[in-house]
Amino acid sequence: ASFVCQATGEPKPRITWMKKGKKVSSQRFEVIDFDDGCGSVLRIQPLRTHRDEAIYECTAANSGGEINTSAKLTVLEGKRFPILSLFVCLSVSQKLSLSLSLSLSLCVSVACWEQVNGVWRG
């Protein structure tokens, strides 16, 4: 599963990822920052049933404040799922003052592959 978070603001915001209210940390969680600093991707691979089910939150912060959005990841169990792709985006924006602003977009990209030894691989 992948979550894409894009943020714009003045000054440029810093992006952080949380799972169940705690900063993500695991070898299976990869955070890739965009080269221009305006976004980040959280990639979970391999995806594990139940263990990875959670609310994932993207927070963008600058000197004016912070803004966040979240999405719930539900991992479905079964012997075999067809290849499935889903892309959903949520957007929020906030005017902090005349000179400070933040906009945040969280996109969720989910794909399912065949389960091998209890682990979804893709």
C-alpha cells in the first residue's frame, strides 16, 4: 500500500507520517520525500494483515502551524484477490494569517496481489 501526501505553504512545510498516533518506524515502512520538498510517499511493503491495519496520518507543519489529514488502511484477508488498483485523494487547506498558509492533499494508492505465506506481495 502507498500513501502520497502533497503539501504547499509559505514558508514551505515539513511533512511527517504517523501510524496510530506514533511516528512510523519499521523496515517495511519507506518514506520517500519529493525532490522539490512539496510532498512525501509512505510505502508499506510487504503488507501484513491486521498488523498494518490502522489510521495513517500525514502532517504538514511550518512556522505558522500545522495541518493534517488521515486515511484508514484495511487489509482484507482471503486466499486470492484479483489485481486491484484504487486511488483516492483527500484535500484540506488552512489560511493561518495574511502571510502564512498551508494546503495538504493525501492520496491513497492501494493494490492487491496474491497472498504468499500470509504476506501480500507486489
